[in-house]
Amino acid sequence: AAVRDELVAALDAIPGLDEDRICRAFLTLLDATVRTNAWRGRPAIAFKFDPKLIPELPRPRPAHEIWVCGPDVEGVHLRGGPIARGGLRWSDRREDFRTEVLGLMKAQMTKNAVIVPVGAKGGFVVKNPPEDRNLLRDVGVTCYRAFVGCLLDLTDNIVDGDVVHPLDTVVHDGDDPYLVVAADKGTATFSDIANEVSAQYGFWLGDAFASGGSDGYDHKAMGITARGAWESVRRHASVLGKDADRDPLTVVGIGDMSGDVFGNGMLISPHIRLVAAFDHRHVFIDPDPVPSDAHAERRRLFELPRSSWADYDARLISEGGGVYGRELKAIELPENARRALGAPEGSLTPNEVISAILRAPVDLLWNGGVGTYVKATIESNGDVGDRANDSLRVNGAELRARMVGEGGNLGFTQLGRVEYDLRGGLIYTDAIDNSAGVDCSDHEVNLKILLDRLVADGEMTLKQRNELLDEMTEEVASLVLDDNRSQTLALMIARQQSLPMVNVHARYIDVLEGEGWLDRALEFLPTDKQIAERQSAGNGLCAPEFAVLIAYTKNANIAEIMKSDLPDDPVLEADLFRYFPTPLGERYGDAIRRHRLRREIITTQLVNQMVNLSGISYDHRMTEETGSGVAEVARAWAAARDITDFGGLWDEIESLDERVPLSTRLDLFLDCRRMNERASLWLLRHRHPPFEIAPAVEYFKAGMTELARGLGGCTVGRMADMLRSKEASRLAAGVPEALAERSGVWPLLHTGFDLVEIATQNDTSALEAAGVYWGLHAKLDLVWLWDGVGALPRSDRWESQARSSLRDDLLSTLAELTGIVLHSAGGSVDRWMGDNRRSVARVQGMY
């Protein structure tokens, strides 16, 4: 304290304003420093900062920052939370690499919403690159080792289950033992190097420290990132009435066949008609390819080490096509090539040809490369921050591709995506499309954490661990791709609901921003005024904006639930086991239950399923209607899920043949979603939180299952006619008979909770109680009231609460009458009405 007082006094004596501001910024950094390796004798010094104590930092501010500086290397590592993951890149931006890394960390936060860790990103620069380019890799590796070592210098270890702080380090923050890294630009082959450094430190994660090494999952061999991005293409194609795997698709692309994402992506379907592509070396044009021949040639190039488009067999390129070096002064495109690309006549520079490729009228633009190629009209090239591509970049409004698959990062600016979407294009974001890579890496890390404990305990050898990891490769891929399928379906449904729910979404953005989860301007989300203008024009939020919201929703929900005891509920053990491949659950169940990240995995699994199935604004709507917190909303959702078999029904709809129209499938999803939402609402209102999930499931499950099968037969009159009409329309659309019949009662199934309670109280069956309930509904002619309540507006919170309160009053009154009829009239509605003729007439006279 005395030293600090002396510093402040010295600062007060500085006469100049600028000098004072600069010096006080250094004092701020001193105050924000929580660890340093300065006393460990390293060539490079590292500081760990608490960014929230540094107001001068640009937004978004990470949770943790490590700055490394030495004579040969300089770098930074930014983490969004205590458990975070992201790649380390070899940056070529010596002057502003922190700006680069910060932008990438922000994107990683969105991408990591499907996995346990939040986003992180690191980058380093080589300060003294050798003049001989042949020596550059060796120098880069040396700098990388030093950078990784500095990160580990400031990271806690776990020894025999206890957290151990670094040697010769004063610690001014809490325990911080979780550090994982991954390959990135310039470090694609460095995972084994990072793991060697980890081993030298005896770091507890072993070779889980850097995923994808010699004994990890090879993303290129698995094709996992491209396969994940292709799930987005499948969703987009279904909107267009196409099957991305069976129908011919015309494609232009960014990348070449030697690349992981581009190469694997362009091999998924043999029906792809790749019309043109480009990378940093060549422009490839094939105006009218023969799909089978072109697919075989692309596979040859993919398997050819260090291939380029120049290796493509010219004999297989259709008339008017060719491969052109980007160093050429000009390219004369033949007529059929110009027609295929929609390019202008005359001589074009290679960059002008590339711009034409980006604007080509095709089915799909597939990005598997590096660089930012599409911006918004209102953005300048300077706003983009990728000077290398300024001369060829196009605007989102200029694209004529019907859909985009973003296997590569940062190919579009966010505003470019929005502009393209608002003009009818189909696109999510890079964080959605290429999340399978980071998802696969996270599975690898958590598998190794589990298995390495078994190795340490002598239950298996390292060789057996590696063999088991290899054995589970395809099931890991399947688990990862399930996440992609689920998340893209959620976004597809959100797009359909965009206009009807625009007011809900506007309020939700306000809440997220007001609670500090979201910076609207930073994420390029529309203002309330812009949303109102869109609403007037018949639009709501667009898919790229929903992609941002789904990530923030998941991150916020996970953070809130982790503060509660919900992850410790034994009922959620099934969610824990669902994360791991089947062989592990069968052989090592106890080890899974003891997993160090058990709570985090359970919470991530629960939140992913809740948001994917029930929608981006689900927890917000439940909170608006009940006042419950996120943890209690999730608790009720999990109970309702298990009572109604929500997940199983959802999967049944998902498995429907493509011959069932997309509109019918989406209607089924929405009816199924509303069923579980109303079930959750009933539990929140009638089982005061925090209630236990298991007893609630045990109490309601059997009766609700009985009602799910037989409730339709209990309805009479106009309600029965409505159910039969809906069933007939779904049968006509090709929905299987059993599903068409069961789905008809989903809008009514939430009434089953009252019926189960009534049946229990009156010692009868739920179906008998249902017969009385719906008999009363028909005899009292309450359909008009039922429909009237459902038609009420919910443009603001108060209208939503009023609507919900009216529905609740109606159902509670009907349930109470049902109990009375069962008790006093032996279950005969006619007898009860006869006994109460005057009262019934008075009520009916009101309408």
C-alpha cells in the first residue's frame, strides 16, 4: 500500500495530461496483474491480467488474459471463462495481433455454445524472422514452445486431485487449472509439440492439452468440420425443396482440394457440380462438369499430397473452362464460362474473375478457405480488416447463390450475412456451420480426462486407451454431428417463427442487453427501431441474428444453472451418459460419474437440448409468464421432457421421410414444442420450486402416457371434429398413421396434469377423468372460449401474462368441475347438468 501511495503521489506531480493518462494506464495494469512468471528466470516474461479491472481495453473484455513478451516472441491468450478452449495461431499481424485474437475469441464464444468450454483464442508473432525462409518453421516452433511454456507458467496444475499453484508465483486470483489449446492458422501440425511442452511441465491434462495430436482425433481424416457444415447445407437445401445428397447442386467455392474443409466438403455428395473455385494460387473454372468424373478427380487431388488446382486433369474440364494462375495480367473467359458465372464480357483481371465467381448464379457458395470475401453495402473495406482481399470483395446484396455453407471462418462479415439473408439467401454463420471441429476436440479432451484417470489407476494401459479412442471415432463423429443437426433445426424453426414472434424476440434482446450478457451493437443486432421497421415490412430477425442469439442464450443459461444445485440432480445422469460414446457407458459407468467436469457436461447437455428443442426465447418466455429463474425453468423443462417423452417424439418427427412436406414437419415440431412448453408451465405453477424431478416424473408419467395414447377418444363435439380434421390432413401429407393420431392431441395434452391429479384424488383412471373433462367442455360449449384465449395478443409481457392467466383460470375451473362431477354425480356429465340446471343455464346465458 505504501508503494502504491508513492506511485500515486508521483503521478499527481506529472504536469501534462497525456503523460498522466499514459502513466496511470500502467498503474491500472499493475493493479490488474494477478500472476507473473517474472521470478522464474524465463527468456520471455508473462503477465496474467484481470481484464475487467482495465477500463481502457476494447470490448468484448475477456475473463482472463495472459500477455507474453520476450526477445524473440510476443503473444496473447484470451479466455472467456475459467473453462475455455480455442486455437493458438501464428499471427502475421505484428502491430495489432491482439485485435486479431480478440475478434477470433469473440467468434469462438459463439461457436463454443454447443460444448463445455466457452471461447478462447491465442496468438503469437515471431519478432525476428530469419531471412532464409527455409529456417522460418524452426524459428516459429521455438517461439511457439516459448509461448506455450509461458501460458503453463501461469496455470495451476492438479496433482493427486489437489490444485497446485505454479512455482515462484504469487497468486492474486482463484484456482485456475483448466488450459487447453488447439491447432489454428500456422500451427496445424503443432499439437504434438504443445503436448511435449505439457509433458515437460507434468501438466494434469497430458495429451488432452492439445487435441488432434498423434493419439487424438485427426479432423481432416474424419472430415468432421466439413461434415458438420454440410448439415447446414442440408437444412438450407430442404427449404429449397432439394436433397443435398441426392440432387445435383451447382457450386462455387473458396479453397482447393488439398484443404481439409474445402476438400472434404466437395467429396460429400457425388452429385456436386463444381462450376468454379479459387484459392490464393489459382482460379478453377468448369462450366458444365460431369459430376461423376469431376468427383473422382477431386478425390484424386484430395489424396495427392500438396495438390493444387494446377494438378486437375485438363482433359476432364468442360469446354470453356480451365485453371488460371492468379499472377496473370488478364483472363479472357469463353462464352460458356461467362454464362456459367454471369460474368461481363471482355478481358478480366484474376480478381475480377474471383468477384464474378462470388456473385455466380448457383445453388451453393461453399467457403473452405481463409479470408473475408463478403461484406455489407454499408461497410467499407476498411471496416472489414482484411486488406489482402479488398480488391475482390463483394457485397451480400450482390450474391446470387441460393445458399451458403461456411466451413471456413470469417468469410462473411456479420452485416454481410444479414444483408444476404434479408434478400432471400439462406445462411447461418461460420460459428454454426463449422462448430463440429471444436465439438470433436472437446469430446477428445473429456474422453482423455476420463480415460487417463483409468490409466493412472491401472485399469487400462496407454495403448489400450488409444485403441479405445480409435474404436470410438465414428460414434464420436455421430455425437458431434447430432449437435449440428439439432442446432440447425432450431435455427430453421426460428426463421419460420421470425415474424409471428418478433415482439418476443425484441423483448428478449432487450433483456439480454439489460442484464449485461449481450452488447447489441458489438454483435450487429438490430435496434428496437430497426426491428419495428422490419416488422412493418413483414420481416423479423434473420437466421444469422438468431445464430448469435442461440449462442448467447446457451452461454447465459449454462452460467445461471451452474450456480444452482440442478446439475447435481441424479435424474440428469442420463444427460451425462448421453455425451459419451456407448462403449464407455457400458464399461466405465462409475468413471463417467466421477468425471472432473461432470457438472459442466450435464449442464451443457441439458441446455443444448432445452434450447434446441424448445427455442431460443423459451427460458425468457417462461420467466415472463411465471417469474421463475433460469434454473427452475430448466428443472421444470427436464421433468416435462421425461414425463412426455419430448425428446423421443422430436426424434420421431426428425426421422420422417423427406417426402413429408417440410411445412408439415415444421408444424409437427411446433405442436410438439408447445406441448412440452405448456407441460413445463403447469409444473412451474403447481409444483412450487425447487421441486424434485424424480418424484414428479414418477407421479405423472404413467397417467400422461395413457392420456397421450387415448385422449383423442375422450373428446366429443367440435373439439373431436378439430382433432379428426388435423389427423386427416397429416395423413394426407404422408405422416404415419400412429404419429398423425398421437400428434393430434398434443395441443391438449397439458390438461393431462390436472386429469392425473383428479384421477388420483377420486381413485379412478386418467382416461375416465378425461371423459368427464372433455364432456363438460363440449356440453358447456367452451370451444369459443378456448379458441378466444389462444387468439389473444402477446405483444408485450403484460399481454402474455394476461393471456396465460386466462388460460390457467379456464383450465383450473374445468378441472375443479371435473372433480365435482366425479364425486357428486358418479362421473355423469348429464346427471350433473340436470342437477344444476339453473346454474348451468345462467352461465350459458352469458355467451
